[in-house]
Amino acid sequence: MCSHYKSVSDTARLKTHFDIDLPSELSRRDVWPGYMSTFIRRHPHADVGDDAVPEREALIGSFGLIPHWSKDDKIARHTYNARSETVDEKPGFRDAWKRGQHCIIPVQSFFEPDWRSGKAVPTRIARVDGKPMGVAGLWEQWAKDGEAITSFTLLTVNANSHALMNRYGQNGNEKRMPAILNEGAWSAWLSAPLDKAREFMRAYPANLLLANPVQKK
């Protein structure tokens, strides 16, 4: 499961690759559950026909979905990833899924442990071409003391047969990877109806990804 990633924090890269502006609020570059970072959703007024309204908007949210019914934000420690196969069943995710609250998380790289040596070796996974990845996710809003707090989760897919990602994660456990979207599918994912949403839950081609052990400083 993906609990650590590097967000795309450079304004120019976000504009070039995702056609959005970086939110003014503080956004973490190294992101762990509970950290605030950038996600992209379809603009709520994208259908009004006004050229001044962009198709997408970027927001800052907490990494780890906080359902609208939650009593506190501690649940975010366990809801930073959502299994695409069961997302419509799990109480923490099913409302956001059924409402079509899709988002894209701009990710420069993500990290997984390599256990093949018997010890966990942190490994950085990125695109071969160095471009950022757009990972499919869900967003939610939660109210605390009258204040709306936005949060998001990464969707994941099975990677047991993936030529690269089947190397990572604890031995004996199911292998998982983020649901990385093809660039041409970003807009379609953000507006996908419920009956089409699972069509986007596919493993990203192994030949387009590169893995490097993290060098200790």
C-alpha cells in the first residue's frame, strides 16, 4: 500500500502537465498519512458554459479520507489507500465512490519497501520519462466545529502479476500499486459515471516505470 509519496509541488510543472495552478495554502512535498497536500478535482461549475470557469481545480486536503460521518480525523491513518475492488463496500469510502467524488493526485514518485533481501529497502518508483503521474483518487469533506475539512485517498489495484510492482511490499502479502491514470484519461476519470468508474482501475505498464533504491544520506 502506498503511504509515502512526493507530490508535484512545482507551480510550473503543475501548470504544464495538469493545467492547474498551485493552491495558495501550504502543501507538503513529502507526503505521509495526515499530511496536507494537493489534489485535483473537476470544478463544481465546469458545466455552466462560462469560459472563465476552468475544467479542473486544485485543492489542498488531508492525505487519508475522512468520511462525512466520522467523529474525528484519526480515521485518516487507515484510509489513505482504497482498494478499487471493494471501494463500493467499505464504509469509509463507499459514499465518496457512489457520489462520483473522483480526484487526481499529482505524484512525482512514490515509495515501496523491497523485501527480497530479507530487509526492507526503501525504493523510489517514478515514470521512466520523469513526468509526473496522475493517480486516481476520491475526495471528501468533513465538518469539524463548523469548519469544512477536505481529504483524499489514493485508489489502488492488484499488482501480483505486474512485472515491476510484484517485487515490492511484505513477502506473502498481496501486491498493490496506485491506480495511475493514462494522461488522456484524466478528464474522463474526473467526470466518469458510477457504472464506468471501474474501467479506469488498471495497472500502469511496467515498462513505463522505473524503480531505484533510496540512497541513505
